[in-house]
Amino acid sequence: MQEIDFIVLLQKRFNGEITARENADLDVWINRSAENAELAKQFQLVWDNSTQPNSRTFDPDLDTAYQQLRMRIRATEKQPARVIPLGSRILRIAAALIFLLAAFWGYQHLVSSTGKPVLELAGNLDSRTINLPDGSRVWLRKQASLEYVIPFDTRERRVFLTGEAYFEVSHRPDQPFVIEAGNGAEIKVLGTRFGVRAVPGEPTTTVLVRDGSVRFSPNVSHEGVVLKAAQKAVWDQESAQIRLSNVSTFNDLSWQTGGLEFVRTPLHEVLRDLEHFYHVSIEMPNPAMRNCLHTAPLTNQSIGEVLEGLSLTYQFEVTRKGAESYVLAGGICQ
């Protein structure tokens, strides 16, 4: 968290609206240095003086204000800014106190003057479609979220993604579309269709391009790569490497398309995708069938219908071992 976040948390503590988790984080920050403790002390003095009987009433929605402020900071922190060295702890404390007073008497005006923060959540829906103000469309996968400020900045269209999403971005050469994802990753495009997976807790970030091209920069210290149509990049945070590959199908996006497709795909990969999509287990004991190439158009048939089609094509004997387990025995590669 940035120092400015803790300033808002101090306001929430003084107002009695801080959560237990926020309170613990704030204590860690205060105890981290004597300077932080001094800042907290000065804020307490300002708060005490501002809440005397003769003071103006100030009763903001601090939870909403806190989230909106964080979104504003994230939306502007990538933009170039002049750095003015303050030179001493006293000046730094004074600057922070000025911010606190501004938050007391003009916070809502400060937020409204820079745009309206928007937070979109997929929740427990398998997929939720979002129509952005620039004409772009976003499909959020279950538990994913998308944050942005409207109207978009005239120089770029910046959004913040947590989880997995599929984007269809309207083409605007003079206003690039930028996605900030997990682990500091950034994806920059002019107009294209692609998927991004950046799930908290996972060590990888994945970008899959259906058409057009995107620049994928996994973090500020990596120059990144340019992905073109039918290419996938996987950033492994632990090894600090990008794995770039060509794809023949877009089954990683099956949650958005609603089905699977195969173009000369080895059968062992076909079965892997079927297992993932239908949440079943499929065994194929005959090793001679592993690399047999399979082609099938996009389909949303039931798993039973799909396996019946495979049995007719390759003369498999399909046996059901349980509610979610199948065996494809025998087989002749066509």
C-alpha cells in the first residue's frame, strides 16, 4: 500500500469506521518507522482540532472514499509527473497534513473533478458482459473484476483487471487501450480481441490473442513482447520468463465462447481440453492414439454426445466408470 492509503485509513480510524484488517495494517505501518509514528501523531492533532464543537460537520462515506481514492491514484500513477524533493521530514509531514485537510473539506469535489470511478464485478456468474463507454466490450469470468474511471483520459483508455477476462477493444489509434493486470503486468493495444488471465495467487499471467496484436509487458523492468493473432504468452513470475507459443485453437477461451473447437489437434490434447471444460476424467489406454490428429468445429454438445462422436470416428469403445469418469478403449487412427 502507498503512504496516501494509510492517510485515509487514519481518517477511518479516527471516525470509528475502520475494519479489523485495516486497523492491523495501519498499526504495522505506524510501527515501521519513527517518521510514520510522527505523521500519525500530527494527523491525530488535526483531527482533534477539526472535530471540536465549533467545527463544521464532516461525515463522509469513508469506505467508498477509500476505494475511490485508490482507483484515482492507480489511474494517474502511470502518467508522467514532476518530482519535487521536499528536503526534510517536516516538509513531508506538512504536505501530508495539507492533503488531510483537503480531504476533510473538499474530498467529494476532488473525486468528481477527475471522473467517476467504476468497479465491475462478475461475482458468482460464470460470465458477465461489460459494455465500456468507448464501445469496447469485456467478458468477465467468474470472480473477476474490472476497475476504470469515466470518462477515459483523452490520451489512453486504462482499466485494471483482477482475474480472467476477454476483451473486444474498439480501434482508436490516438487513444491506446491499456490493461493493468496482476503482478504489475500491462497489456497495451489499439484495437483487437484477446484474453487475459491474471488471478491473484497464481504464479503466471497469460495473454492469448485472437486477432490483431498487443504488447504484453509483465512488469516495469521487462521490455515485454508483441503478440500477434493466434499467439499466447505466459509470464512465469518465479522464473521471470515469458513463454511464447502459437495456438491452433482458442479453447483457453471456451468459458467465453461456450464451446470447444479443434484443428488438427493431437487426441491427448483434445481429451485434456474436454476434461477441463466438462469437469470430467477421460482415460485413453492405447498409446498409439495419443498423437492422432482431430479436427472438429466449435461445439457446445454434452460430453456424452462428444464422446459418442469420437467413438464413431476412431472406433473407440466408450465405458463410463462413474458419474464423471470415462474410458476410451481401443481405437484406430484415421
